Amino acid sequence: MTDQTTHAVAFTPEDLPTARSFFQPHRIVMMLVFAGFVIGVAVFMRWDWLPRYLPRLGWGILISLVMLFSTSILGFLLAVPIGLAQVAGPWFFKLPAKVFCTVIRGTPLLLQLWLLYYGLGSLFPQFPAIRQSFLWPYLREAWPYGVAALTISFAAYEGEVMRGAFAGVPAGELEAAKAYGMSRWTMFRRIWLPRAIHRALPTLNGETVLQLKSTPLVATITVVDVYAVISKVRQETFLTYEPLLLLALIYMCLTGILVVAFRTFENRIPTRGA
Amino acid sequence: MASDSIVNWSLLALSSPGWGGVLLQGFVNSIQIAIGGYALGLTLGVGGAFGKLYGGPILRDLLECYTTVVRAVPELVLILLLYYAGTDLLNQLLALFSIGPVDISGLMAGIFVIGVVQGAYSTEVLRGAIKAVPAGQIEAARAYGMSPLKVLRRVTLPAMLPYAIPGLSNLWLIATKDTALLAVVGFSELTLVTRQAAGTTKAYLLFFLAAGALYLTLTLVSNIFIGMLERHARRGFAEQR
């Protein structure tokens, strides 16, 4: 995905409204209409189930967030070598990294998730060595497969972003580092990686927002995230719209918080004004 | 080693005992939805982009709400909401005109759902592309006395295309992959069909890998066409890099 597409598909800091922008006459009217709509929804739809499910919803949101952050961090740690291998590696690193990115980016995440969960999950029990290993209690659960699939997917998309970011660091800066007598590792640690991350940061943040939008998929393999809790509500109360509307609201709030957090984070990094 | 260490390829046979035919039918369904949804999304996107750039304040804000909601809520949730809300609304609308409820085909519902999601994305891509067209070109067209529609057809659309194609081609790839999400609402596209086949035969790895190969083929073939299209659209541009 190019940076431009990530930008178009993910909600980014530039899309946040400013406080002043709310006080235009037509917006005040629109907000009143919207408030009327919200009140209508609150009064005329059924929300009596909400208190019963609140604790579970809280847990679900927590699981979703844990999924998001663990897979984003793990995925990013994988993405750095993948991106680096494609830029600077010899062909026997470059080729697998390229194939990995192409294959993962070319197939739906849901399919990868099900491949891991149903495919590997049905394969593992056939090996006594795995059944007896200390990993088995975890491998019987669903969440490791969810984490693995989300991590792999994030690593592939980020690997591509990092490839561009590594390649985009001006050669002069690297030459300057070399001229200072830095070793290759020092150069990578001090100049290349920080500069690449700096360049990729807006795209990385966009991809993290997209990753949040991918987390509900793990509910299809019985991980109890907020989506799964809402599905449970729908099954037990036979309501269609109310739980889904609440779910959409929850995700919008999560996205909003994430984007605001990223904006504060990005603003703290000094950039040359352009 | 496992009992199925030798791959039972006959499971992928096209005729009845094998599941190859079923898989291919699902693949065709997926492609149909992707094409339909993409086309609908593009139409919505063109309208949305022009509305956002040249529309009145209220239209602009409404479009902003549309793109914000779609970009902030997971596709899976949107698909469920649109799927139920869309069919419900249509049936209630038909009831108003005292026409009995219709059974909406999964294909139409899928195209609608994917189209609405894609519409928001392409609105943003196209808006960016239109803004990249030098304002002087559009002003010149206006100065020649072209009607707005003619400006659109002769200048804005062709001039923005090179800027839009990378984003739009990514959206096409996203559309093909988003069709997999329709498995969750029970539409028999490739991913759901694959899971059914795998569940019946217990050959999970074989079928999921086969489906993955189909999706990957679609992506790679698309990439070839995208490359050709991009070269065509960028002809006359100064070579970059």
C-alpha cells in the first residue's frame, strides 16, 4: 500500500475537527439534528440489556486493545528486518522478504487467520512432540493464532512501508555517518533506523489505525474481543441494530483516541517546517 | 507423521467428489462482488470527491461524516450494519409503496456493502488526486467557457488520473480482499466456500492454501494490468526516479 492509500483509508490526525470549527451556524443546526437523532435512538430503541453486559464489554475492549498493541509492536519488530532485507540484504534475504510481503498482502487476512487456526490447529495435535511440549496449553487456545495472524499481516504491510522509508533516507546522511567512522551497526542504530522511522511515522500510525479495524476478525476464531461480546449480545437478546450501533460507536471512540494520541506523539517530534 | 502427509489432490477435482468446482464458483462470486462493489464505490467516490471539493457547506459536512465513519469503524462491523440495515430499509421502503418484501440476493447486498465502504475510500483518493491537478488548468478550461460538466470530462478527470491510479489500484486490491469479509454474513464467496470444503473433508491446509493461491493469482494478475494502466496514464510525464 502506498502512503497515499494508507492516508485515504485510515483515519489520520488531519481529519480531526478543531474546536473552533464546530461553531458555524450550519454545523450547530446539524449537531442539533444529530442530537435529536441520538436522543431518538436512546429513547425508542432497547438499551435495557446494556448494564448486564457492561463488565463483559469492558473486558472485550481490553482484549481488543491488547490484541492491537501486542500485534502492532511484534509486527513492527518483524517489519524492520523485512524492510532492511529488501533494501540492503543479499538476494537470499531479499527474495524471501519480497515473497513474504507479496503473499501476505495478496491474500485476505480472514483467510490467513483461518488457515492458521483451522489448518495448523488441526495439524499440531497429530504430532506427539508438540502435544507434550510446554507450548501445548497455549496452542490449544485460539488467541495465539489470532496474535500470529495479525502480527504477520502487520509485519508484511509495515515491511513494505519500512522498505520505502529505509530507501528514502538521504544517502548523504549515511555517508556522513560513515565519514565519522561509525561502524555499520552504530550507523544503523543512530542514523538509519531513527531517520527511517521518522519518515515512516505518519504511515505507521495510519497502519496502526487500520490494524485496529482488523482486530474484530479474531472473533471469528472464538477470541472474545469486544466484537465477540456484541455478537453474544445479539444472539441472546435477538436485537439487530442496537448492539451493532454501540459497537460502531465503541470503535469510533477507540479510533479517535488512538488518532489523538498519535497526533500528540507526532507533534513532540521536531520536524523542519515545510 | 500425519496420515494425510501425501496430499490428496483429488479433493481439488473440478467434478462432484472433488471441491475444485465449488471453489472456483466461490472465486467467481468473489470477483463479481469485487467488480460490482468497486464500480459502485468509484461512482460514489467521484460524486463524493466533487461534493467535498465544490459542494455547499452542508453537503461537505455530510460527506465528511460519511468518510469519517467508514474510515473509523471496522469493515466487518460496517458490513454487518449495512447488510441488515440495507435489506431492512429496502423492504420497509417497498412496504410503503405496498409492494411485498423482496428477497435481496446475497450478490446485490454484497455489492452494495462493499460499494459503500469503497465509496468512502475512493472519495478520499479522488479528492487528493483532484487537488493535485494544477488549478490553472481548470481555470483555463473555465475561461474557455466550458460548462462544469465539460470541464470535468475534458480536463479534471483525465488530468487527475495519473495521481489517482496508484491509490485506486490499491483500493481495487482492498476490494478483492474485503469480499472475504462477506463470509461472516454467510455469503458463499471463496473464503466461506473454502471453509465449508475444508470442514467437510478435514483437509484444512490443502483448501486454505488453494484459496490463498487463487486470491494471490487475482492480485498478481491485477498488478500486471495496473502496471500497464499506470504506464498508459503517466505517458508524457517526466520520468520519476
